[in-house]
Amino acid sequence: MSNAIGEFSRYAHQYDNYNVIQVEVAKILVKQLASSEYKTLIDIGCGSGEVYKNVVKQDILFEHFIALDSSREMLGIHPSDQKITKICADFNSPQTFEKITLEQNSLLLSSSALQWSTNLEYTLFEISKKVSSVHFAIFTSNTFKTLHKTAQISSPIYSVEVLKDNIGKYYEATFRLKEYKLYFQTTKEMFNYIKKSGVSGGKQQLTYKQIKQLMKSYPFDYLEFEVLFVEARC
């Protein structure tokens, strides 16, 4: 397991957006794929299509690509193609997995999404019934760890230990842990990023007054992220 740290400046021209970490994570996830050809690829929590874009860039061949997300707006942004099937569904719902049929040599991918599973064990169980080979990239509770510590609140997402334990119930897995730092010029920009990037999951844990106090007391000019990369088979 490695803990290599990737560092990004929020103000570098090429990273001038609100999903720089998620973009990098999707790129790394796809680079880890062992084969260059698959029958079907399915992306759970596909968002605007970073996984698909990297699959295309890396010349990975497939007959069918399933893009699943609970947001119709995100699916509207996701690239379209005759090989792509878009499914608007919540991976926390039993009905979602009833809609999915996969063939042999199918691969399930999920980048920056499964940390928001409301019942991780259930989600992984349903995934394991559909496909034997998976690659995940999951943000851990050490994302924003100093911010949470400073604010004296707990992370809304799962720890590394909980993720490994639940994945291990259904898969033989290898894990790689990677840390990132994203730098900002001001704490105001930092907190604006948290609000707009989606990495907070839309969970409001602090009042406006508490946020203002936190902006004054936060000790760093960067935010921390930690991602668990998983390659697993049933």
C-alpha cells in the first residue's frame, strides 16, 4: 500500500475547476485496468463521464458501456454514443440492480461515488451478484481530516478500515491508498470549493457562524484528500 501525495494548486491554469481531484482519481483508476478489451463496462456513479473519457483516451475497447447515476443532470452531461446506455438510478436502491444484466468479461468501475453509499455492505453485496471483477476509487474519512478535527466534527464518509472490511466480505482485493493536497490562496476560496465541488456530499454539518469561525482557525492553505483504490475479484 502506498501513500504517495499528489499536490495541486487550485490556481494553476489547467486545474481551474471544482473537480480537479475527482478528474485525477478517474484517470488513475482507468490506468490500473489490466486488459485493453472488455465485453461490457459499467460505471456506477458515473457523474459527467470522467471514467468514460479516460477509457476512450486510453484506447480501451468495449462493446457496451453502461453509465449509471442518480442525477439526470449529470447523465445529460455524460458523453453519448450508440455503445452507451445511460441509467438514472440510485445504487442504494434494490430496484437499481434489477435493471442491470451483465455478460462474462464485464468489468464494474466506480470512481469517487461509493463513499456515499447509505448501506455500503448492501451495495457491495448487490454488486458482487452482478459482476466478479471490479475497480473502485473511494474517498475515505481522512478527506478533510484537519478541517473535521478543527471543527470537532466527524467525517460523513467511511474510514479505510470500514471500506476494507466490507469489500473483503465479497471480494479478494488489493488496495492502494493515495493522498492529495489541494492548495488555495484564501480560506474563502477553500470553503467555496468545498461547497461547489461535491466532495462534501451536500451534507451541511455546521451553522453559518461555525463556518465563519472555522475559516479563521483552519491552520493550512490546503485541503487534504485520501482515496482508496481497489482492484478486486469474487
